[in-house]
Amino acid sequence: MTFKKILTCSAFALILTLPLLPNLAHAGDATTTTATTATTTTAASTTAAVTLYNPLGETDVRVIIGRVIKGILGLIGSLAFLMFIYGGMLWMTSAGNADRVKKGQSILVWTVLGLGVIFSSYAAVNAILNSLTTGSVNGT
């Protein structure tokens, strides 16, 4: 690949991931920030209380993992969108070249199959976790 193609693809990928940045920047706002205070006592002296602020704003590990999964699925969606565009451009600009048509179609088919595998595995894991925690597959 030439430097120009790499630069163009990188810039396009950055533009597609920009909507995720506000979620990452505001993972925890000031109203939900929790603090932990610890006091150490020894036989000789007592030290001052230390306050630790949670930068994530959340103490439940399940919520944190859910946010990470949501971010990863957003990146996967952006990557799939890029692959759809790349495969479609190959197909549309093939100018009758059978190899490029076949390559473009192959990229589109494998992108759809990849998304199907990712989303079905997410649904299966979600159903299993819901059935373990609530006793019901739909989480109610």
C-alpha cells in the first residue's frame, strides 16, 4: 500500500470513531463520582484519612464491562462500515475486471458473515448471562 492510501484510510477511520469520544471522555460525571476513604491506625500513631476518587464514576464491574463491550461493538460497526465501502468501491470501479468484481463481492459477503457471527455471539452470551443472573433469558 502506498503512504497516501494508508493516510486516507487512517483519516477515514478516525472520522468514523469520533462519535465515540464523548462517551469515553464523560465516562463518569461529577454527580456519580464516588469516593473511598481509608484510615490507617498503628500502635504509635494514626495517619490522616486518604480519599480516593473513582475516575470511572461506577463501582459495579458489570456496568464497566458493559461500557467496554458497547465501545468495542461501536468500533466493530465502524470497521464493518469501512469494509462495506471498500468492497463496494472495488466492485463499482472494477470496469469489467472479473477479479476485482469477485474480490469486492467476497469482501462484502465476509463482512456480512463476520457481523452475523459477532452479533449472534453477543446475543448468546447476553442470554446466558441473563439466565444465570435473573433466571430468564430476556432479563426480566
